[in-house]
Amino acid sequence: MARVRRGFKARRRKNKILKRAKGFHFDRRTKFRRAAETVKKALQYAFHGRKLLKRDMRNLWVVRISAASKALGTSYSRLMHSLKQNNVRLNRKMLAEIAARDFEGFKSIFNNTQK
């Protein structure tokens, strides 16, 4: 059986990592072992960051809805309870958008749930 030279496959594997390390400083960009460690950690941070983004956005929506409901004289929890009681199926993202951009529309939603 003939001997297999691994240069092509190994280089392709290394270049894939080094391409992802573009923009890092010093040896983290040029040396394969340091670049591989850094890229692996960066991917972990990216995964965690996506989860944090979801958490932060939900907090932002709650704050916006709370501010709008306080302007109408009620609390966030009472507003959400009345929405659920009246089967208003708007999620927090949409409610926050309505509260921020169309306060009159938010006020009409609020008035419909208070009956």
C-alpha cells in the first residue's frame, strides 16, 4: 500500500482555524495551537452571548411595557394579568413595540382589557 502524504488535508484543517482567528492579536492569529485555543473559546463565548442577548431583550421589553402601563396608572403585572384574562394574545415583544411607537394603540389595548 502506498504511503499517504497528509499535507493537503492538514493544511486545509489548519487554515480553517486560522481563518477564524483573523483579527486576533499576536500569536493568537498566527500560531496554530494558540489560534485553535482562542477560536474554541471565542465560539463558547458566542454561544453564551446569544443566550444573554435573548435575556437582555426580554428585560428591555418588560421595562418598556412597565413604563407604558405606569403612565396609564397600573402596574406591569396587573396589565399582563388582565391581558391573559381577556385572551389578548400579544407577546411581550409586540406589546413593547406598540408601547414605544404607538402609545394611543397601547392605550386602546389597555382600555379594552379593563372592562
